Amino acid sequence: MDLFDKLKELRQNGLDEIKKASDEKKLNEVRVELVGKKSELTNILHSMKEVAPEQRREVGQKVNEIRDLFNSHLNAAKDEILAKVIAKKMEEERIDVTLPGRKGHLGSKHPINIILDDLENFFIGMGYKVVQGPEVETDHYVFEMMNLPKDHPARDMQATFYIDDENLLRSQTSGDQARVLEKHDFSKGPLKMVGPGKVYRRDDDDATHSHQFMQMEGLVIDKNITMSDLKGTLELIAKHVFGQDREIRLRPSYFPFTEPSVEMDVSCFKCNGKGCAICKYTGWIEVLGAGMVHPNVLENAGVDSNVYGGFAFGLGLDRFAILKYGVTDIRDFYTNDVRFLEQFRKEED
Ligand code: FA5
């Protein structure tokens, strides 16, 4: 075949191959084949000496022309392939900004924390300060300072988890009273505090008892505080949490750190006072213990009981939550069932 025919054929085949290359990889292979170092065109240039001298110039020109043509077609094909790749990617990753967003799942406040925060605000509004004592407490603060010397029979009222002879998991928040009393400077005014926190007891778990629960201690000490101040405060708490309708009653009771002592019951939410399994057929659920602070507690903390006196209370936040929300088993607060907890979600959460 004549060299010029060969070049013509090479040109046509090359252009066809460029057209057929469907992706960048194929196109690169075609580029190597058509204009690379070992391509047919380069071979022709290298073997120019075999071409008749009068044809060399024209052959050279033709080869260069074809190579330029290939290069410009290869570049155009490359641009086209890239444009297609980008268009495909854009189509696949298209974001519809008008679609509504997906709402992230937020947790909700635990019902006991709802009551706790509410009560803290309630007491702060009445001028109380909020204190926090340690959960791993000493026998000294939980019992001895609270008028419960070692071997006092009333220690059995609270089955306590001891860590060693002196340290324990506190069975009541009353130790907070002693800690604050010791430090309070009465020349600067009366003492009004609440101390919320976890407590632990070797109680058998049932619908209204847990081995771990939350208490909130309250203490008010000043001159001339009377039992009617205590009664008024307890009624205010009950009305604030349970509203006007739920009935409350105060019963005489015994605590070594108060004299006289009372316990407050709230009518059972389930049977409305008629008696059911939850209230153990009494119609009432006990929510707190309280009383006038025993002079020994004041004296143990270095406070003159002839001048100062006051009241204290210790309320069970779990019981408050049970009664407020109509929860039939205290253990629901501690089993972390999201379906249970979500019932307490507020609309704005
Ligand atoms: C006391 O713990 C006293 N420290 C309260 C007190 C403070 C009296 C200051 C006087 C002055 P009591 O053991 O009754 O008292 O517990 C107080 C409240 O905690 C109870 O009324 C009840 O609401 C709650 N409570 C007691 N045991 C449990 C339990 N196992 N599970 C859940 N709540 C409990």
C-alpha cells in the first residue's frame, strides 16, 4: 500500500477509535496507541530514511498534521468525558434543599429530675439555699451528729450499707443538716437550706420501695420558729407539687433528730384513698418525715439550743414523682426504659 494511503487509513481508524473511547481509561489507551512513543505515526517518522527523498517533506507534514488532529480530537473527547462524569455526579448527589430536615432524637428530662428542679426553684424562691452533701458519707455525720450515737436502737430504722466502720453509703440526706449547721454564721441571718441527693438502703424493692432513691433534706433554723411554721411549709410543698385536690395528712412519728416528729402522707393516686395494693390498702402513701430539730442536734453542731431552734424535713422525691405522675412502680424510674421516660417529654423538648 502506498504510504499516503496508509496515512489516510491511519487517520480514519484513529478518529474512529477516539470516537469509540467511552471513558478516561480507554481514551488514555487510545492516546498511547495513536500519539505515544511506540505509535504507528512515531514509527513512520523514525523510518523517514526509507522514504524517497522527494516525498519526505510531504510525509513529514502529513504525519504532523495527523498527530495534531489526533491530539485535538483526544483533548475534545477528554473534555466531553469529564463533562459527562461531572454531570452524572451532580445528578447523583443532587440535594433537594426544599425537603424538610430530619429531626434528631433528643432525650428527655428524667421525671425525678423534673420534680427535683421544680422543688429547688420553689425553695430558692422562698429564700432557701441548695447544698449538696457526699453520697459516701461518714457514720459521724449521718448518725452521731444527728443524735444517733453508736448502738442507738433507732439506727435499725434504716438498713445501711457500710463500707467500713466509719464510712457508709448514706441512708438519708440528714447528714447535710449537720454539715451546714456546723458552718453557719447566725450573726449573718437565719439558716434555710435544702439538700437533695441519692440515698441507699438495704430495703427490699417493691412498688414503693427501692434500695436507691432520692431524698431532699430541708432545714430552717432561727429564733422563734414554731411547729406551725413547719406545718405551713409542708402544706405549701404539697399544694405546690400535687395541686389543691390531693388530700394530705400529718401523723405523729418518731425520729431521733426531731422532737416532736411527724410524717406526711398523700392520698393514694390509684385508689383515691379507698385502699389498693399500691398503698398497701391504707389509702395513703408516705412522702416525707419531718419535725422540730432536736436540741442535741443543734448542740452537737455548736449551736445554742436555748437561743435557736427550727424544723427539718426529709422528703422522698421518688414518692413525690409516683404520686404526681401516677407511676405504679418505683422501679420504672431505674430501669431506663425509653418508652416509659418519653412519656415525660414536654412538647417544647
Ligand atoms: C428519713 O430518712 C429522715 N431522715 C427524714 C427526716 C428528715 C425526718 C429530717 C425528720 C427530719 P424516712 O426513713 O421515713 O426518714 O424516709 C423519708 C422519706 O424517704 C419517706 O417518707 C419516703 O418518702 C422516702 N423513702 C424511704 N424509704 C424509701 C425507699 N426504700 N424507697 C423510696 N423512698 C423511700
